[in-house]
Amino acid sequence: MRPLTRGASCASGKIMEGTVKAELADEGTRIDGRRERSRSSHKRIVAAMMDLIEGGDLMPSAARVAEEAGVGLRTVFRHFDDMDSLYREISRIVTDRIWPVITAPYEAPDWRANVRDLTHRRARVFEMMLPFRLAANIKRYQSPFLMGQYAQVVTMERDLVLRLLPAEVRGDRYRVEALCAALSFQNWRAIRQDQGLSVEDSGAVVAHMVAALIRD
């Protein structure tokens, strides 16, 4: 057998190098494909959970979520250790939706006008959050995360009312507590669910309550 010449050796080396690069590229493509499928499954699971809650199933099981998402039950728990971690993801998404409304500046020079603005914002935000907060309220006694989040949200809602009030109004304890109660999610839930009022009528009722409390 004739020994390989230097040129033949170089050619052989280039072929091997090309083969290795092709194999690495194929492996990279396979990895990227798995990652994309994983991201797709993750999004479908979250979307399925949110669709079920918005559709009235406030306590969907992992099996129901898997069925709605079109994935296996094991896939759900591969992406989420438990249902609590799924609620965390949903909480982040809902917060992203409502945050621009909550954090928009109040521009009126009169505090009463700003409180009226807050009243309209609360109606929008509470209606957007309604099914998710109802679901969270059912689960929070079994979930340290949801219980902690509930306390944080209630505190934040109260603080957003207080910061709009002048000092002389903040000193009126019963007036402040009445305002916080009128502008609370629990009040909105009671009007919408227990009294069965429409969104428009519920907003009008809350606005009427607030107007009576901020009147001179």
C-alpha cells in the first residue's frame, strides 16, 4: 500500500474536520429543537391553566391542565414542580397586565379627582384580575406563596389609597377605613358575584360609595 502523501493527509484531515463540524451542527440543531419544544410546552401549559380559570374552572387539576394544553401529565410536572409554581407564573403574567394601569401617574391637582381616578382604575384592574384572584383565594389557605401574595396585595391596595389622601383626611380613621373597604377587591367581588351586578353597574356603585366618602 502506498503511504499517504502530505496532500492526501491534509485532505483527509479536512474531511474529518468537516464531518465533526457537521455532527456538532446536527447536535446543536437537535438541542435547539428540544429547547424550542420545551418552551412551547411551557407556554401551552400556562395558557391552558389561565384559559381554564377564566372559563370558570377555579381549581383545575394538573391532569385537566395537561389535557387542555395537549401534553402529558409528566410534562406538566417536568416544567412545574407543583401547582404552586404554576400559580407563580400566572401571577407574574397577570401583574404584567395590570401594572401599567396601577403605576400610571395621577395628574390632577385635587386629591378628590385623583381618588375618583383611582376608583375607575380599580374597576378595570379588579375585573381583569377577578377569576385569578378568586382562584387564588380558594387555594391560598393551602399555599404559603398565595397567602403571602394576598397579604402583599392587600397592603399595596391600601397604601395606594392612603398616598392620595391629604393629612387631614388620613387622620380621620373611620373615613380612611371606609374608603379602603369601598375600594377593596372583596367589595368588588361581593357586588359582582353576590349582588350579581354588571361591570358597569358595579363601577357605578363603587363610584357612588367613594363620592359619598370624599364629599366635604
